[in-house]
Amino acid sequence: MREILYLQAGNISNHIGAHFWNTQETYFTYDDKETDDDVVNHDVSFREGISRKGESTYCPRLLLFDRKENFGTLGKYNDLYPDTYDDGLGSTWTGIIAEHRQAAVPKSEYLKKVDEGEDEETQDESEPPSLKPKYWSDFNRMYYVPRSVHPIPSLANLGLEEKRNPWTTGRETFQRYDMDNSVMEQDMRAFLEECDNLQGFQVTFDNQSFGGFTSSLLENIRDELPKHPMLVFPILSGIDPLSSDLDEDFAMRKTVLQDSLCLQMLKEHGTQVVPIQDPTTWTSGDWSKGLSHTPSSLYKASAILSAHIETATLPLRYKQRPEDLADYCSHLNWSQSTKFSQLSGVLPYIGATGSYTDTVTKNFSSLGTIHAKQRGNIRTFAQKHISRGLLSMLSSEESERFDENLAKSSGLSRPYLSSTHAPAYPLPSSFPRHLFRRSDSSGDLDGSVKTARGSPAICMTSAVSTSSSGVADLLKAHAQFAERCAKMHLDSGVESDEIRELGSELWTIYDGYGGEEVGTDDELGEDEES
């Protein structure tokens, strides 16, 4: 079996992860009947084990990290894996024991209903009052093995002090936490030893709160497994590196610097990198016309992001036409110089024909404030496009026209364009379905369909692509930011030599996308003009 080990770090990433794993749960079938709902190979993402009660379990192959205060009700132990070590101290200590317990975080109403076996799938699509989560664990339906769960203590409890550069603080935090808890030697190694044939890693992390931490984690993994692919989704700040406000705002400069350092680090440790802009910075536009409103909370925005990440990576788990993680990454970076890709998509997809345009597509990786190259000069190098539910919505003729227009809009053909048509995206009861508009004629959610088992699902499209715009423009903007800090001697929390080196490395990455060669005609050099 070709397994993938998942890593999540940070509050946003674990919101995304909770939705992701809830969706994986909907793919499970508990009878011998094969239907169109049998979409994924669960062994890629789940590990089989035995609970301490001797029961067979199937839990995510996952290491998740977050601040201790963000875990809510989720602890290391659960009904499948209860804590059997509570009495260990009492058996060896004969003195007086003073016990201090912090008040337990109450379980959300939603999870209480799940525990009681109430099937919220049968409810109407409006959001039930019980789903107003404070923590990502409030809507998490999965059980995790104890070694998956890592609440990170405060700096004071780790014996550390805040450094002027948050990136350095993050790296020291992982090193101290690993030293105290043996993450690499015990938990990571246990997952690796369970694998028959590890494909690689899928990583999602919040760069602002866990950038340096994840940098040190990935560096340790690379020391052990230098050739295994890593597909990485870093959550960036959403701040424009070219903003004039940065000249006067030191805190904002430190934030942008953190993003720049992240891109530099992932050039070395990532195999394919798909940056995501902070979903709390989203603004409405053509992309949100299929929604009843622009997502205003992290719970809602992370549901949309998770749907696109889950769909974009579906080929890695897809039963019908599985794809290896190494092949997935090499397809996007066939030139070996385009390691950074972008995520885009449409949710819900409500097209009545096979037409496909970028006007309603949301690009989750680029910053809208950065002026992109003129559209006629954009070159797409490779794209993986996945549609969900379109085959049930479109006729065969419309489906062919959809593929033709997809090729036309991207300017690609096989093998540079990979297109997968899969069953509709399932909507677990934890998904905020009220985000979608209702049809005026039927009253149903726009783009909604039913799975073969009658469960709610939605039509959508997602794509991961590499091109001379989007993420390439983002890389250029960060290179210009570092260059400006060095030239104007703007304090950003690091030494001037380091900021110059950072700018130089970012320019090198940007050059891999064609640099100025794909700019306007006025920017072409003599060779290009001739």
C-alpha cells in the first residue's frame, strides 16, 4: 500500500483539517455493496490499529499541532484510546497528592447530538443552531490515536522567551517540544514503521503562528527521508508585500517577512508548494456569486478551503484512477523550476452547460492587490483539474464541450493538462450548507445533488496549476519587498545581509517561471524581440 502521512499545524490548518477528515468519514461504507459512493482508497490516509480495549480501529495517519488553548474538548485520549496511565503516579508515590484540575471545556451541542446517534444528515440544509463552533474540535467527528495529538504549551512553560524574529522563536519551540516529547523518535517513527510503502507527506500549516515550528519539523523529516515527496499548503498572511504601509509599520513588515522566509524555506524542503492566502482576508467578487454570502467566520471559510484542497488532492486517494504523490508533484513541476503552484476553483458549480471560464473561479493562492501580468501574456505550464458531480449534471455532449473549453482556457493539452471527473463532493452534517444559494424554482441548494446512498453532495471544480502569473507574481512581490527593505534599511527583524540573501533567493525562484521574459512587449529583451 502507498500510504501518505498528513501533518497539520495551527488553528486555520486544523479548521481545514477537521472538515477534511469529516469528509473522509463520509466515504466509508459499512456494507459489502459497491456503489458510486466508493470513491477513495482509505488505506492511503488511514491506519488500522487495535484500541486498548482490543477493538479494531481505523484512524487518520496524522500528526496535528496547535496551541493548547485551541484544542477545546479534544485531548490525546478518547473513547477508543482511553488514558490508562492516570494511576501511574499514585502507585509509586506514598506522600500527599495535591490535585488541581482546570475546568473542562464543555462539549459542543453538535458533538453531543453526534454522540447520541442523531442523524443530522436528514435535517434540512439550513445550519442547525448547534453548529456555531468556538474551536475546530467542536465540529470534528474523527477519533485520533494519542500520538496524533500535540498541544503545544506556552513559551513560558517550555522555558523559552519570545525572540525579535518570530521565525526563530518558532524553530526553537519545535526543538524544545521535540526534546521534551520525542515527536520524531517516537510518534513520527511509529507512523512510519506502520507503513508498507510510504508515498510521502501532505502538509498544511499556519505560517504566522507555526512557520518556524514547521520549518524545523520539515528539516528533521528531510534529514531522515530526503527523497520522499512533500505536498505543502502553507497558509500565508494575505498581506500585500508591495503595500506602502510597510515602510512605516514594523509589525506588518515582520508579518510579511515571515511569509518571505516561508517561501524561501519551502524551496528547499517542499516538493510541490501551494500557498494559500489567509481566508479571513477574503473579499466578495464574481467567485462568491454562487454563495448566499461571503464567508465571515473561520469555520465557514475553512469549509470552502477544505473542499477545494480535498478535491484537488483527490487523485492521490481516488479508487478509479489513483495517482502517486511523486507523479502528482512532477506533473506540476515538469520543468524542475516551477515548485510553487496555485489553487483555484468554483464552489458550487451551477453551470447548466459545459462552458468554463476563469471569471467565476477563485484563486486562493494569489493576492488580488498585486497587479498581474496582462492576460494575453500569461502562460500556464501544467494543470490538474478535478470536477465533482459534473457528469451527473451535464449531458455527454456538454461534458465534452466542458473539457474542450477547459483546454482552451488553460492553453494546455495532454500531458500538461490532467482532467479528472469524479462523483459530487459529499456534504457531512458539519459542513455549513447555508452558505449556498437556493434555486428560485425548486428551493434546492444550487449545484446540489444526491449520492448513490441519498446523502447530500455538491457540484464543484478545483485545480492546481503552475503558471507565469498568480503565485509567480507573489514570488516577485516578496523578492521586491526584501530588496526594498535592504535598500531603504527598513528594520524587519533580521540582519541586512540575511534580507539581501533572502531577496536574491526569491528572485531566483521567480526566474524559474520565465521572469520578465513573459512580461509585456516593452519588457522584452533583444533576444525575445528578434
